[in-house]
Amino acid sequence: MIGKVRAHDLQGISPAMSNLALDQILTALAVEVYEVSFCEFAADTAVVIGPENAIEVHYVLTGTLFVDTPLGRSEVPAGGIVILPPGIVQRVASASDPDRIFDAAEIFSVRPNGMFMLNAAGDDPATAQIVCGHIRADFSGSFGPLQGIRQPICCSLQDHPIVAAAFATILREVSGVALGGRALIGALMKACLILALREHAMEHGVAKTLPGLFERPSLARAVAMVLEASAAPLSLNSLAKAAGMSRSKFAKTFVDMLGTTPMEFVARTRLAHGRTLVLSTDLPVSDIAIKVGFSSRSHFSRAFKNAFGLDPTTLRRNTGTDLEKSSQGHGMNAF
């Protein structure tokens, strides 16, 4: 949950809005995982990986991973993820005190399916298996909302069945030669990355998880304005004014940080708020439309269906939450 009002925080957001803020920011997060590699370790081996201009993400498929950097040690169990800042040396092992240490270049190869391989197990049984990916900076050198990560982010996702299924699929794809395997692995890794960021943010706060957003407090003010008053007549001009920037500079900064335009972010926030109201209240759809900032029920319903696949009335009916009908008891369709 987001903390109390500070210059480098999303100021004044209620707890309910905190969850919405995180959801919307992660929904818009323009992060791609590249250069996927698979690494196996024996019980006594480690790999030293030199500094790179990339955020590195390790997904532990089996065993336990010990990651040592100048910032300290991270111990990551199977089903866990560790996200490492750019520009640091790391030693990765399946034991706390390995005997054999390899340089990454010594054990690098490319598998027939195009997967990069780091074989630190050799002919010995593998005691840990991980999949690694890189998050590259954009053309301007920015990592977007992840800009400014200075400490490793560790998260265990063992309790998420989707992660277990994703990791099982990754292991199958790693061992196969199916067309599109690397693309599928990258997509699954991105999904798990978003889950890890969400878990970390809920425990430690959004500012420590997505520091890039909070290094620009002016941008955070505009985001807070959308989240707290999404139904207001927001415009690019009004948001740029809240951020204290010109229209063009604000629009570019917003896209760089969040991967979406300001007005797309407004629309997504309105629809997310509307969906919550559809599923948790007995308000008529026409009232919800006005409440979340749409000019008419028809406009809201079209946008809602485009976003969620069903119009508000159908979603409410299909999820068994057609509350207004049941509460009135006379079968009139007030929608």
C-alpha cells in the first residue's frame, strides 16, 4: 500500500486507490524480457556474470539460488524471482559456498531451439535450474518505471498456481525445439515479472518497486490526479498543468515512464473503476457510467466491452452479481 503524503509519493491516495494505482501502472507497464537463457548448476558450482547495462531477472525453476552481489546476498527458492539492478557483478550458485566457479563466457552455448545456455553442471546432476532474462533500456537509456532500482527485488511466487504452470511450460520449451519457443518463454516470464512486482509493491510500497515513477514527483502528481478524480473532465492540458510541464514534454515523459499515453491511462482507470462498481454495487449501469467519467451509458458500455470482452450488464449477470434485480424483487430491468 502506498504510504502517506510525500513529495516522492502518489500524494493523498486512499487505500482503495492504492490498489488501483498499482493495477493500472502494471497494466500499462511497457517491459519486455529479452535474451532468455537457461542455466543449470551442480551442487558445488557457481557462475560469475559481469556488469551489464540491463536489469537482469532470474526465475528459479528448481532448487535454491544464491545470488551474491556487492549489495549483499539474496537466497531465492524454487518458484521465486530476483530482479537485479543494472551495472553490477553477480555470482550465482545453487549452494552458499560453492567450490567451482565459472565465468559465464566459459560455459555459454546456444541450443538448437535458439535458447542461450549456461551449463555450470557439466555432466553432474543439476541441483538448481533457472531461466534468466534481460530488461533493456530504451533508446533514451531509460528503464521506465523500473529506472532507479538500486537494490535486488526478491519475491517468492510459490503460492501462485499460474506461476507453477508457467515454469513447467518454460521447462518444456527449454528442452524442446518448437517454433516460437523463445517468444513464448519471454511472454511467460513477463507475466511472472508483473506478478513479482505486484507482490513486492503490496509488501514494500510502490515507490520502492517502481522507483522510476517517483523520481519524477511532478509525474506522480498527475497520476494521483487521475486515480483520485478519474471522473473529472481531465485533459492533456489539465494533467500537464498538474505536472508543471508543457503538453509535449508531459506526454513524452508519461509514455516513457508508463508505456501508455496520459489519456489512455485515464480511460483505463475509468474502466477499471467502473468494473469494480459493476461487480460490487447495485448501481444502474447508466449511473456508473456518469460516476466514472463517461458521457453516456452507450459510450461506457462500448468501451467496457472492448476492454473486458463483455458489456457491463452481461458481466454482472454472468458473475451472479445482478444485485439490482434481486434487491428489487419485481423483475424490472433497470439497466
